[in-house]
Amino acid sequence: MRHQGGLGRPLHFRELDPSGGGGGGAREAQPLLRVQDLRVSFHGEAGAVQAVDGVSFELAAGGALGIVGESGSGKSVTALSILGLTRNAPGARVSGRVELEGRELLGMPEPGLRAIRGNDVAMVFQDPLSSLHPLYRVGAQIVEAIRAHRPVPKARARARAIELLDLVGIPEPARRVDAYPHEISGGQRQRAMIAMALANEPRLLLADEPTTALDVTVQAQILALLARLRRELSMALVFVTHDLGVVAEVA
Ligand code: ADP
Ligand code: MG
């Protein structure tokens, strides 16, 4: 699929593996995610920016989709809009349809969306600062992500946080659970953010340039991790990158 992004820059979509993920069962008639003619513009004093201009794609349960485009082509705005995270921005206009298992999200009232975010659909944000709070321990943040959606006692949520840190390959998870973000490496922070996104076993993970800040060795590890998680958790993945080499790796 091909889409002409804002400012005439092309944005490319590549369906990597529509049936993937080892989910097992018969192929569902209804896609997990359907985005139809998504348009997002921002209107301000300096004029209007057409950030996303008619994007459409579908993703099956357990499948993966790569979104590739250069900086400023509307990749992040596409991913953020799926979760309703652009519609309240100043001057934002959002139109089209975003359906998660048939439920329309663009017009959904905020409480409904809050129940979906971090639960059915999780996001690894491009900006690490918007995910991990520097003043709270990593484990406490994962515990909070779990307890925001499930009435789990703290001790059980903490045990789950340790399991998740282990799942994403953080060594000595029982010790690292009490670390502050600045006490672990950039690669481990990225893993911790993925662990937090996975806390409630989302059916869909939106990963916005999750490896951009990392050196190539760590980048390869994170890509392998996402592939493994997709298989083990039957999780669908939307992978955003400006790097064709990286998307080929995911494929
Ligand atoms: P990328 O493909 O690099 O992720 P983005 O989706 O972040 O690109 O941005 C697409 C365009 O939308 C850019 O021109 C950006 O400046 C603009 N943009 C993004 N968010 C906003 C906002 N909240 N207000 C105004 N313009 C925005
Ligand atoms: Mg971006």
C-alpha cells in the first residue's frame, strides 16, 4: 500500500505476515484493526499541517504491519490517532474510521478509550520520556500499568512485573524491578517500556520506532524480542520506522 503523506512525502505500508503469530485458529473474517481513510490535520496561526492524508489498512489478529516513511511523514500521528491521542491536541482535526474488532475508536468517548489503551492496545512511544517516568522505579510503573486495568493486589502485580522484565530479557529482574530508569542502560529501558506495554497482554502493540535510539546490536535484540513475543502471545504488531533495513529485519 502506498500513501502520500503530509508535505508530499511518501509513507509506505508493508503487510509483513497477515496470518502469523501462531494463534492457531481459523482466520477471522473481521480484521483485528481496520483503518479507513484516516486524515489528521493540525490548524494553527501559522496555517494548517496535513499530517495524515487518507491512510487505509487492515491487520489480522496476530499479524504484523510495518509503516515506513521519512521523518515528518505522519507515522507517529497515524499510530497516536489509532488510540485517540491526537484528537485533543490544539487545532487537531481527525476524520475517517478506526475499528478495533468492529468497534469504532475515533468517535469513542474518552472513558471507553481509556479502557482500551494499555489493555487491548498498547503503545511503545517514540519518545521514551512519555513512557517511563524518571522519578519512579521501573517496577512501580509496571505495577501501576497493571492495576489501572485489573483489580490485582500490589504483591501479585509486582510478581507479574518481575515476570514481564524476565520475559523481555532483562537480567536479574527481581533486582532490576526496583531500579530507577536512569540506573539501567538505554537498551534495558527500551525493554522495560516494552514490558510495561505488554503488562496486560494486549492483542495489538503499536511500536513507534522502538529501536531508533539504540545501537545496532541492541536493536537486533529488540527486533528478535518483538518477533518472539508476537509468536508467544499471539499479539499483532504495528511497527513504525524510518529505516527500511529495520523493517526488512522485522519481515
Ligand atoms: P513521523 O513520520 O516522523 O512520525 P509525525 O507523525 O510525528 O511524523 O508528524 C507528521 C507531521 O505532523 C509533522 O509535520 C509534524 O510536525 C506534524 N505534527 C505532529 N503532531 C503535531 C501537533 N500536535 N500539532 C501540530 N503539528 C503536528
Ligand atoms: Mg515519529
